[in-house]
Amino acid sequence: MKVLVAEDSDTQRKLLAGVLRQFSVEPIEASSGSEALDFLLRPDGPRIALIDWEMPGFSGIEVCRKVREATLELRPYLILVTGRTDRKDVVEALEAGADDYLTKPPHPGELQARVQVGMRNLDLQRELKQRIVELEGALHRLDVVGAVAAQTTGNRAPVAAAHRAGTLTPQLEALDALRGLPERFASVVANFKGNDDGSQAPELWAHLSLALPGQAAWLDATLEVSRGRAAEAFNRLSGQSATTDQALLDGVSDVLTLVMRGFQQQLEESGVQVLKPISARSFVGSLAMPASPHCLQLAQSGWTLQVLESAAPVRAEKFGELTPGSMLINSLTPPKLPDVEVLAKGTLLKVSYLTRAGSFFRGEAAQTEVSVMEASKFALERRGV
């Protein structure tokens, strides 16, 4: 981390720079306000600054004002360092754009603490910028999904049936919702025909899981498509060019979610309990599904949906014996705090979750029985559990 030290006194500047080096901070020295401003306005300049009030060129107050008037990708954290102690001076500095105020000579420990506050501030700014980028991406994805849903719902024209291969267990094949899945899949992907001739190999795929405790079954659903077909389809629907693989991957995840969400709703309407422990996540590369006698495959317009069924017996375990990879069938609540939900139902247990929840289940509480079912190996491998 680079920190600007703007001080016209060579002695004071070297002293502050030496203190910063003691806690592994790289000082960038400036002996005037104009030099300090030049450093702070550079795209790669230091983002934390210790600024003296009285300097040649520009005063510390003027530097703060000019930095705040500038358009910068990351807002610098400005600490005014001065011998002035009057409250009106503190107010003037903060109003000019300083984030903090230190009186000379600053204590090394306090100086370190104030710089660390600045580092946290910058981390929060970076996190906020990343969240904004993600939200903008999410809004674009919502536009795509909304267009797909609208066309699917409003489509009254006959849709060619999806090619079907394989079967699931008899208990799931008997469900009306499963019999309606090929039609729903075909109706959704009919919007994504694309222009290629179908010879392109699948390069993008997405995965999500549904758990059916009443049937002791775990379903892994995957959706595969070529990059070219996906790009043509999503560009046509959104009216924008998908310039990155991530944009296409997000879109493939959304289509899989749209198909399986309708399937989930039909299951629930027929009285089947459904948990969704793993939301859609997408990948680049070839998909290798494990060999299984219970795998349903649907193909339509260059899109391939596979639903792999695995046995997932429901069992009761004591909290102290829970292991990563199990899934909660009910929400987890401490015996003495029944209104506190520590983990939600459908949570796929990880080491970090069990560690955090462990503080509520010490002593006798560790003997609390918890209903769980085992996730499929395929799902655990995909999520690195």
C-alpha cells in the first residue's frame, strides 16, 4: 500500500515516512501542495494521503478541495496533519474534503490506526464498485430472462417436442410434473434457435440441484449449449452483444433456472416437498455426467438438458456428528433459542457453516437431532464441498 506524505518540512516528512515504513507501508513523498495534487490525481497514484495544512503551491485545504472536485475511479482517503488544534480548524478541514484530522506530532500507534481506517475505507469503495458492476450485470440478465419468460408464456404456437432419452426411477416417472418437463423445456428453448447448423460442440453448461426429501431423491440438472448458439440467442433477445463468456454463462444459468423453476412449481403444486440447496452455476468446458441408470436427457434446438437422479436417504443425526456434504431438511434452531434460525432448511453444510453454528450447540445441545439427506457426489464435486 502506497501512502502519500505531503509536508514541506524535510524533517517532518522524513519522520512520517519512517513511521509508515515500520508497518510495511510504502511512503510517497511530496514537498509542496502542487506536487501532492499531481500525485493524487494520477490514475495509479496513492489513495491514502497525509497532508500538511501549510505548504507552498497549494495549502492542504486547497489540495483537499481540488481532489474532491476531480472525477476519480477511487476516492482518496485524505488525512490532514497540522499543528492547529482549534475546533473551527477541524471543521474547516472536514468541510474542505478531509476524511480525518491529526495534530502534530502524531503518535505512531494513532497514525497507524488512522491509516488502517483509510485502508478499510478503500476496501469498502472497491467492494461497492464491484457490487455496482454485479448489479448492472444482474439487471441485464433480468432483461434477458424477462424476455424469455414473456415469449414462453405468450407463445401459443405449437412447439416441436424435445427429443427424449433415458428415464428416472418409476416413482418420479409417475409424477405429472416430470411428464410436463419436456414440453416446458421445449417451450423455453424454442426462443433460442440460433443460426448455427448444430455441428458446434457444447462449450457452456450450467448446473443446479433439487432435493425431494419425501422421495429420498436428489436431482442434478445440467444444461449444455455451444458458445455460438448461445451468443446468437441471447444477443437477439437482449438486443445487446454478449462480449464475454461470463455474460453467456450467466444467461445459460438463467435459462436452466427458468426451466427448473417451472418444474419445481409443478412439483410443489402436486404436494411434493422440494428443496433447492444449490442455485444455478455455470461453467466453460465439456460436461462429463457420471454413468447412471437414472438419467433423463432432453434435446431441442441445440440445447441439451440432463436430469440425473441419485438416491438420498433421509436420516437423523446428532448435531455434533454432522459432516460437510449433508443437507438440512428443516431449519436449524438451538434448543434454548427456538425462534433463532441459525441455518435455513435446504442449506448444504460446509465446514464454515458448522463452525459458526457450533457456538449455539455446545454441551448437551450437541446431542440435538437434525434431519439431513446426503447430496450427490456430482453436486459436491461441482461446488467443491
